[in-house]
Amino acid sequence: MLALRENRSDHSHSSLLTVYVDEVIKEAGITLNDLDAVTVSKGPGSYTGLRIGVSAAKGFCYALDIPLIAVGTLVSMTAGIINFPEFAKEEFLFCPLLDARRMEVYCAGYNKKLETIKETAAEIIDAFSFSELLAKNKMVFFGDGAAKCKELLRSNPNAVFMDDVFSSAKNMISLALNKFSQKQFEDVVYFEPFYLKEFIAGKPNVKGLK
């Protein structure tokens, strides 16, 4: 990894993304014309964040005539922790969770080989969530949606919780390189983010608008 910029504050994508691209390109000592491909997190996640990220990535690919690579947000989060020392001596399953408002999360399940054992879904968390997997496996819960599970599931001895684990571009590197070597590219024109749920607009909070 040559350079990295990240920001976890909300509603900052449009103002910071192109600034960060310019900064990391300069820090890495290259130009945009040196790029062989662009990788983007395809979701699930924030509708607005995904839209801005994918639009920017497609713009760079189109202008530079280079391939677009899309990596799932949840599997890249898992790739960032599966080699932690605490998971080396036992078999674990991994469940990344992204907050989807109220008691709902975007979640999936993977083993140490990053093979899918639970398909990506939007689920409402209750005391019986993941019960079939937890009955036979130790399972690691992490991500900004894990707090919703903690109070309900932490009494289960097979449920392990990790705090302060977030989606990061650096966790996409190995997955993107593998896709690049296998030429698993997206159609720059027709590719759309994996929203998982339809976007529902809320009422504007601007005074005078109803």
C-alpha cells in the first residue's frame, strides 16, 4: 500500500473523495495515467455513499480507459480480520454487520477461506438471530452494526464480539488484486452498486419545504 486517506464522518463523501484521490496520487509519486484499474466497494452500505463512490470510480475508469473492479463491502471487512492471531488456533465463522437503522443490519457469514456460509441479507436482529450457526460454531461479530447484537447474543458462549472494526479501503487490496489477475472486471457503463434495499427518501428538514 503506497498511500491511504480515510474519513469516518457522515455526509463527507462528495467534499472529500476527489481531494483524497489527488492527495494519495501525489503521495504515492505517480499520476492517474499510471493506474491499471480502479477498485470500488460495491456495497451494501449507505445509498448516498455507494452512489458517490461508484460514480467517481466509473468516471476515472471511463476517462483513463482502464478496468473497474468491484469488491463486496462485507467480504472486504472480513478479509481485514481473518488473520488476526486470536483466530489462529480455533475455527471461527465471521459475521460482518453494517448498521441499517433501527434494529436492522446488513450482514453475511464467511469462514477463514472467505467462503460464503451465509448470504448477504438485511435482517432485523432479535434473540434468535444466527441461532443455527451459533449452535455449532464460534462466530465473530464485528462492524458498526455489531452493537445491536451484543446485548441480545453475548450470553451465548459461541458469540465473540470485536469493537472498532470498520470498512477500510486497505482491506480490499488482496481481493482486488485477485480479481485483477483473473480479469474479473465490471462493465463501466452498466455497473450499479449493490444497494440490497431500495432507497427511501425522507422528508426534507429545510425550513419552508414540506
